[in-house]
Amino acid sequence: MVVRAKNPVHSVLFPIPVFRNTSGLLLLLGLDFFAMIFPVVYIGAIAVSFLFVVMMFNIQIAEIHEEVLRYLPVSGIIGLIFWWEMFFILDNESIPLLPTQRNTTSLRYTVYAEKVRSWTNLETLGNLLYTYYSVWFLVPSLILLVAMIGAIVLTMHRTTKVKRQDVFRRNAIDSRRTIMRRTTDPLTIY
């Protein structure tokens, strides 16, 4: 969808679900730190910066007059080759989610050392970040906030066709001179 999208903003936004799914896969693999860092780096920094670059360049959306269906046979062949590799070439033991024969003879044996509560990598990192290194956690967020405000200011366009009011000048005007007081009865007709 990144390549096929006609709108450049949509092509920047389409990798976000891919990054989210990759983070989920990393979480399933037990790499909780990488699963937390992956969306922060890719979605939070790279995708947002790409989006600001696309908005800043003000790319005009051009209609593509090519027929999209001409790429369908090539993509179908590539997809079939991929699925053939997944199901016939890869060994069943290399894919841990597929049901395989497991050793069930040692079900009664219990390792009590694993029952002791211990912190995961993510809990340890969160404890350190929010207690000892809280200042170093807040400083990059302020830097990113300043960068985001700067990108928004750069993308704002001032045109002469739009009538705007200067709020400071409007508030500085003496209100006694601008409000007209009626001294006559509002029901009287002139």
C-alpha cells in the first residue's frame, strides 16, 4: 500500500500498522525492550518526520493514469512463491507456533525456582526511567515538542487573501470608545 497509494500522506501512514505488528511479534518472542523501543523510534520519530517533510514540501497529488491491475499477476506469483517457501521449505521445528509432537513425560516435575517473582527487562527499565533517570526521560520529550512546534510553524502559510485580526491590537483598544451605549428606550421607533 505504500507504493500503490496515490496520496503521499497515505503512503507515509501505511507503514505504521507494519511497525505495530512487528512490535507485537517482538513481544511474542520475549524481546519486550525491543518491542517497546520499535514503535517509539519508527512510529514516533521516523514516520512523523516523514509526514512533516511531505506536508512541508506541499506535494501536489497527481492522478496516476496507469492501470493498477497490470501488476496483479506478478504480485500473485511472488505471493505464491512466498507461501510455498513457508509451508514446504521451512522445517516445522523452526516455526514454534505450529502444533508439533512435544515431550509430555515430565509434566509432574516442577521447577520451583521459576515460581519466584522476578522483574522482567521492561519492568526494570520502567522502574529506572521513572525514578532515577526521570529528568533524562523528560528532556528528550521537551526537545521533540519544540521540534514538532517548529515543524508546524514552518508549514503554516500566510496569505494576503485571508482577513485576519491582530488579537493584541484588538485587546489594546479602549473598550469605552468601541462600545456604543444606547441612551434611548429600545422600544421607541424613530
